Amino acid sequence: MRTLILLLLAGAYCCLATIVGLVLWRVAGDGGSGVAGGIATLGLCFAFHGLFARVLEVGGLKAELANLREAHLIMAGQIEKIDARFTETVESVHDDALRRSEELESEVHHLEDLVARMGRQLEDRLTQHVAQAQIAQPATTLAARQSNALLETVRDALANNRVDLYLQPIVSLPQRKTVFYESYSRLRDETGRVMMPAEYLTVAEPGGLVTAIDNLLLFRCVQIVRRLAKQDRKVGIFCNISLASLGDEDFFPQFLEFMTANRDLGGALIFELGQAAFDQRGPVEARHMAKLADLGFNFSIDKVYDLDLDFQDMTRSDVKFVKIGAEMLLDELQDTDDGQVVFRDMPDLAASDYSALARRFGIEIMAEKVESERQVVDVLDLDIAYGQGHLFGEPRAIRDAVLAESAPPPEFIRSSLLRRVG
């Protein structure tokens, strides 16, 4: 387009120069004067054109420079806004970190006040128990003396915080991605030997120390879940709780107060009790379970011995998970005359529909104690979405450094023991 305009202007200049040359030739009667006049006119036209083009070019440059300045001002303004937003974000992150630190410090102080009150309330009960034990002197046989020695070892392990926390992964099937952990407690004697539950529970239960172990385990589970939440790890922990802890009218209100302070962990901490304990719960235990459920905590049932479960009753008690041994599930399978696979105790329901039935009540079936790949295949045929067992990972102890961070205050340990033996 620009080339066409230049050609038209050049043609116009040539026409003008020709006209001027003809006029001079006609007026002067001299052809040389006409040619000279035409050439001079053409030169003047091109000189004027150059000057005019220069003026237009300078004007264009000024306009472009003005646009650049305006763009620079706009960019400078945006940079200032971005810098202000960045500064605001940094300050917000710093304030949030400071707020979380203050909340954690407040939580620790709250816990210390709680366990201190528990210690003061139970001091007298320990004195009474010791006096009664000295009067009774029941240890007369070798078996009784051994039992008392083991009981004393358990008490000493609790008093000196020699309680280890073990975690075993629970995976999704068939992906085998860890989505939960189950927590276990292990005691160590003064020599460092690990005591398995089968060994110490025989004396801990009659000695009233099971709930003390539960309390320590629950405290550590809360702290570990809190630590995982800080690392943005979206996993939950199953933590065993006994009927004795749920039915303790003196201890439970303070325990509920502690859980209320940690109610933000409701979706990550699942309380677990056996099927027999769940069936034997009384109105006090049911009421206390409901209070924990009101805070957002859910429950799980393990140690299942009867597959004919009352899912409706479990739903009313906020049970969200049921763990059934893989061997038990598979041993209960049988073929019917019409070619269907059912459970022996539930012949009217296809085994593959068992998990779907539980899901209708908001309950997820988990297969525990999975030991072989063949069991995994059979469990998947039953439409079970979660598995737990040594095949996916054995229980492993939490590192000492983490345990030290999650160790309860000495007053908490002491008050738990006081409550249990009182």
C-alpha cells in the first residue's frame, strides 16, 4: 500500500513538472527554458516531499515513544501491585505459621493443665491402693509371685515411658497405596527386651493397667496424626480403645476435653474396638462413644468372629470400618447348588455382595491379616477395597526421635497409672 502511494505521488510530481515546463515554453517561446523550469519544479516537489515525510516520521516516532512511556507506566504499576501482593502473601504465611505455633503451645499448656488436675484428683486413690495391697499380701504361690513380678515390670515400663508405638500400613486394593495405619503398643522392660501384648496383657487386665496403656497409646496417636497433618500426609490412624476407657466415668470427661482440643483431627483418627467389646457395650460406653462421634471421630470394629453383623446398629454408633481376617472370610465361603458363592452363616446373600451391603450403611469392609498373593486375588473377588497384613508391611516402630517428640508429659503417665491402680 505504501509503495502504491509513493508511485502515485511520484507520478503527480512528474505531471506537475511537465505542466510547468510547457507553460514556460509557451510563455517564453524557448524550449530550453521550459525543460529547465520543469526539472526545477520536479526537484522542488521531491525536496518538499522529503521534508514532509521527515516531519511525518518524527511525528510517528514521538507517538511510539509516548506509547512506550505509557506501557512502561502500566508495567511499573503492575510490578508494584505484584510486589505488594507478594509482600502481603509472605506476611500472611508468616502470620499463619506464628498462629499455628501459638496454637500448638496453647494445646501443650492445655494438656499439662489437664493431666495435672488428673494427678491431684487421683493421688489419694494410689495411697489407698498401696495400703490395701500391703494388708492383703495375696502372693503366696510361685505362680502368683511370678504374676506379681510381671505386673510390676509392666507398671515400671509405664512409669518410665518405655512404651513403643508401632504402625502397620493399611493399603487400598488393588493399587496397594498406603491410606491408613494401625497403631500398636509394645512395652520394654528395664533391660530393653520388647514385651508382646500376649505376654503383658495376662497381668495388665486383672491389674487394671490396660486402660493406662490405652491412654498412652491414644496420646501418642494424636501426636503422630498431628505430625503427619503438618507434613500434609493425608492418612489416618486406627487406634485401639478399650471398654474400660470408654466406661470410666472419672477419666473419660478429661479425655473428652483433650479430644475436644484436637477435634480438627476427627477425620484422621479412628477409634477401634473388637466385635465382642462392641456387643458388650453398655449405656455409659455408648453415650461416651456418641460424644466422641459428635466431635467428628469415627469407629472401627476388628476381631470379628461372626460375619452376620448388624450394620444398622453399627451405623447408629458411627462405625465406618469393619476389619475381618482374610483367612476367616475365605474359610466361610461355600458353593450353593445353583452355582453361587455365599458365606455359610449368610446363605441368602452372595458373598460378592457383602461389601456392597455394608457400603449402603456407610461402612467399609477391610481384609486384615493378609499373608499371600492368592488371598489378595480372592479378597478382590469379594469387592473389598482395603487390605492389611504382613504381605503389605509389618508393624514398624516409630523412630526414637519421633517418639521423644510425641512422648506425653510425665504427669500424664503418672496420673494414668494412678487412675488405673486406684
